[in-house]
Amino acid sequence: MMRFILSLLFAIACGILVCAYRRGWIIVTYPCHQHTISIKSKQKKEIVVYWHQHNGWHHEKIIMLWSDDMAINMYHIVNRWLEILDDEQITLTRVALHSAIITPSGSTAYLSFDSSPLPQQISAYAKLCIVEGLLKTIRQNGITVQDIHLLVHHQPLVDAHLEFAHAWPITGFIA
């Protein structure tokens, strides 16, 4: 009986350790493997975030760390833009950007959100202004892409008013 209890406790302990290792709570490194960490240059940069509200364009200047990797910069810029939309209560629920990817050619970007940044009950023009604010924010902060795909959970964003099956040009549509 005692042997059974000890083997049960051992199995439970092993299961907990394996689970913690698989979730990344425990990190195991071996001394024979040399790991090199590349630190890319980062510097502070002032970015400008744009949004449309109450029939006018607004902007806010924010200081952030700027990297050599444009995809990382775009990820942080879009998340700051989403935070402002949430603060200004333009979006009804908090939306986060899961990933920002730029193609190797640098011409196309893919932004994948956890949910749609466009509230379903607002007008098509208001939705277009939200998208235009995103495009203007990316364009004005030196991210040099020509078009952007907007995705939700890595699938094209679905909306009743606007079409997101194809890329949106970074130049936008509103003058």
C-alpha cells in the first residue's frame, strides 16, 4: 500500500514538473550549449497616434522605444493606437493586436487582432474612419509598407459594411 502511495505521489510530481516545463514556467538550459543574445539597437522616438472622433481628427504624441525591426515597431504602435481607442471609448471592448508581420519584400503587412476593432453597431463611415486612423498612424510614423491586411485570429476580418478579404492601401481613402 505504501509503495502504491509513493509511486502515485512521484507520478503527480512528475506530471506537475512536465506541465510547468511545457508552459514555460521552468526553463532548463544545458551548460554545453552557448546561447548568444543579439541586442538590436533601440532608441526613444516620438510617435503620433491618430483617430477620428466627433467629426474631427485628433492626435496624441507618445514616446516609445524604436527598434530596427519594423514589425516590432508596428506591433507597438498599433497596440498604443488600440489603447487610445479604448480610452476614448471608440471601441466597446478592449481589442489587442496578436501579431504584426511584414513580408520579406517589405511591401505588405499583416495585422492579426484578437477581436474586431470595428464595433458592429456603428455606421460604415465611422468604421472607415477607424481604419483610416490606423492607416494614417502607421503611415505617419515611418512604417514603409504599401498595403495592410486586417485579420482576426489570422483570418480576414469579417464586417457587414467593409470588405477585408483584400489588402488596404496604406494611403487610405479619406482625403
